Amino acid sequence: MAKESVLLFIITVLIIIPITGFANKTIQTTQRIIVIDPGHGGAGNGLVTSGGIKEKTIVLKLAQKIAQKLETSYNVILTRTQDVAISSKERMFTANKNAGDFFLSLHLNHSKEPACFFYYFEPPEPFKQSIIAPKNTWKSQPLLYQSESRQAVSSFLSIFKAHKKTTYFFSKGAPIILLEGATMPAILIEPLSILALPHQPEDIEPILDELSALIAKSINFYFEKKQ
Ligand SMILES: [Zn+2]
């Protein structure tokens, strides 16, 4: 921080603290970096309905809508902005290289219920001992962010539970390859069932609008609780 901004920061803190008590919420010298990872792409369609709706298309649209809602408060990076195939390592490389503060992998599920699933990385049992070995940095990194990732999941859960009525919710740690190697809190969500999507593309838009608002709200809630 330059001297002037330090001074400005101190003055602002002094002014705001007595009034609100939440100085951190109003002062951001640098924006947080959110990396959103729309699953699949290119030849990888993900789930496909009988009507030809593809998961890769829906999650990209959803990611773009979330980004629009977050971009005034955060730096938002998408791992893909087009219909291209990228490997899971490339996705995480983008996030790590950009020093993301939060990684959100987006997928759909195939549940008969309009279910929401939330996962964070948890190594499978046999690896739990070996990942402590310092040489295995790739596998040990996510462990540093286990509890924060779990907190992020619970923030999502709170917001989704508060705003939806009939949906089945589920959250757990699992050895999700797409979250492996994250040097930041990282979660994967499946906030929508592909079976719950209407056939007409124009009818899908409002569903994604509502969902993107909930996801943006969940991210805000997570960072508010961290402060
Ligand atoms: Zn998927």
C-alpha cells in the first residue's frame, strides 16, 4: 500500500468503526479473486437430456451470470469462457496461478429431485498418510484449505436452505479430482438437476438467473463470515 492509501485506510477505519463496527466490510483496498470453473466443454458434454440440453452449456451460462453479479465486488476469473475442452489440471492451474481466494467448480446433477450437492476436497483414506510427506506437495496442498472449504460449503448450504423450499440438500467431503491441488478454499457444487430443466431454452434463463443470484449471495456470505 502507498503511504497515502495507508493513511486513508487508517482515517476511514477510525471514522467507520464507531458507526458500524464492521470496518472490514466497507474497506477493500484490493478485491478478492474468485475463480469459477464451468465443468466440461468441447467434446465433453457432461450430462445431456433427451432434448439435447448439455451440461457444459448450462454451467457456462450459469458461470457467466454469477460473474456478472460478482464483478463489482470481486475480480472474477472463468476457467473457460467458450465451449472448449480443458483438463482438470489446467483448470486448477488457472486458479493457482492467479492466486485465487476461492475456487468454485460448477456442475449439474442427474437427480430426480431438484437436488443441490456441495462438495469439498477430502483425500481418500489410503492417501491420508502419504499426503503428509512433504515431497507430495500437489496432494498435500488441499489439506491446508480443508476447513475453509468446509466453511464455504456450509455458507452455501445456509443460503440455499434459506431461499428454497422443496429442494433436497446434501454436502460432504469427497476425493473430488477437480478440486485437487487447490491453493485456496475450493468447492464443487451441483446446484441443479439436468432433469429439472425445461425444454425451451428461454424458460431456462430465469432458473439460471435465480440460481446465479443465490450462488453470488453464498459467496458473499462466506466472505462476510470470514471477516
Ligand atoms: Zn459435470
